[in-house]
Amino acid sequence: MLGNQSSATEFYLLGFPGSKELHHLLFATFFFFYSVTLMGNMVIILVVCADKRLQSPMYFFLGHLSALEILVTSVIVPVMLWGLLLPGMLRISLAACVTQLFLYLSLGTTEFALLGAMAVDRYVAVCNPLRYNVIMNSRTCIWVVIVSWVFGFLFQIWPVYATFQLTFCKSNVVNNFFCDRGQLLKLSCNNTLFIEFILFLMAVFVLFGSLIPTIISYTCIISTILKIPSASGRRKAFSTCASHFTCVVIGYGSCLFLYVKPKQTQAADYNRVVSLMVSVVTPFLNPFIFTLRNDKVIEALWDGMKRCCQLFNNYSFS
């Protein structure tokens, strides 16, 4: 415990409860998830950059989404894995805690802005295909990505600054595996009702600001698809949106439970489970969602593997 007039200059991450054997099991599980996440998303980035068939706005956005997934999980998981190996709690400095929380929230905000842009891209592709190349030209796509990244990082400056202007005098033990804002607010001896309300409004703005265009886009997409006379035509049209739609459901579902609530200081176990969904499970699933349900990506992957095998054989026999 800290003195009444002092504020924490470092924190201890409580991590996961349980025995040493359970921690080792969790370490192996999360290390596997993290490794697959890195490899899967890096493969998507390489394939999108290398294959000419994937040089379109949809895959341009997908490449940036994969980069965001790598960064989001890399901000959280290595610290979590290190904490599982230690016999006690993991000590983290104030500066490291600020940096981790800022990067986590900024990258997450950027991802939601990008998901909203991808929904609009799918709307234009399905509902206005003749003007798709004119509307979603390379300049537009580049600006959409730049604005998404800049907005994500600028938007989270004040929330993180306001959080760490509080005095943390109750304790310096964070009941989570990372610097979770909800648990940090619990440690403050200040009245946090006002800042929690502002954070709630900002979370609503980010999530619903990108969710509303997504809902409108998919309403128009479904309406257009239902008007297609042939079943094969409807399947082909929906297949171009299925991966993004699945990603939207998982991503928004997790974050709505985690951030869009008036009381930010939610129960620790609840926050821990939903945080795992956001930072571990979703980045792990996305490469499978965007490859297994996308024929073009699968073809590009097979062709890439064939070229690698040919190069390896030529090198072996030379």
C-alpha cells in the first residue's frame, strides 16, 4: 500500500491467478497464439504486397489491418508472457505503463476507423461497382489509411493524459495482465466519476462512429445482394464481404463489452477475459478469417508456396 499523499511511480501487474503449473500451461497456450498471430498476419502482408491479383483497395486495407493486429498483440502479449514466467508480480514503471496503455488504445482506435472504412469500401464494390475504381482510387485509399492512423493516435492523447494525472495512492497493484485503464482508475484516490463519464462518451464516439457507417453499408449491401436473381451471384457478392463482416462482429462485440459502459471500473475477472478476446483471440483469428473465406488470398498463398518450393528445388540441385 502507498501513503495517503503519495502517488505510484511504478506498478505491479497481478496477472493471472493460479498455480505455477497453470501459469506454465497458460504461457505455452498464449505463446502459441502469439506465434501464429505474428506469422499469419505477416504472411497476409507479404502476399498482399507481392501478388498483383491483390493490388486493390480491399487488400490494401487488409494489409494495414494485419499490421495493426501485429502491433496490438505485441504491445500486450510479450509483457503478459514475461509475467507468467516470473514467480511473483511483474513490476512495470510508470513510463512503461503510460506507453503501453497509449499504444494499446491508439492502435485499437485506428483499427476501428479502418474497419469502418473497409465497410464503406465493400458498399461501393457491391452497390456501385461501375464507379468503384473512380471512387476508391489509390489516392483516396492512402488518405483513408493516413487519417485512420493519425486520428487513432491523436484521439487517445487526452484520455491517457487524464488517467495518469490522477493520484494513485490506494495501491500500485493492477489486477490485470497489462496496464488496464479500468483497474488503474480503481487505484486512484480522486473522484473519477467525471473522467469515467467522459471516457464513456469518447468510447461511444469511436465505436459507434465507425459502427454506424458499417451498419448502413451492410444494410445497403444485403438489400442489393437480395435483388440479384441467381443464387451463385448472391453467394459471390456476399463472399466479398463475409470475412470483413465476421471480423466486425468479433471486434465490435468484444470492445462494446469492454469500453462502452458508464462505469469503467468493471470487475477484474470480467476485464481480464474480455481483454484476452481483444488482444489475443481476435488477432489470432483474423488471418484465418481473411484467408479461409477468400479464394483470391488462398490462390495467392498456393502460388507463393509453389514458387518458394521451385526456388528451393533449383537451389538444392544447383
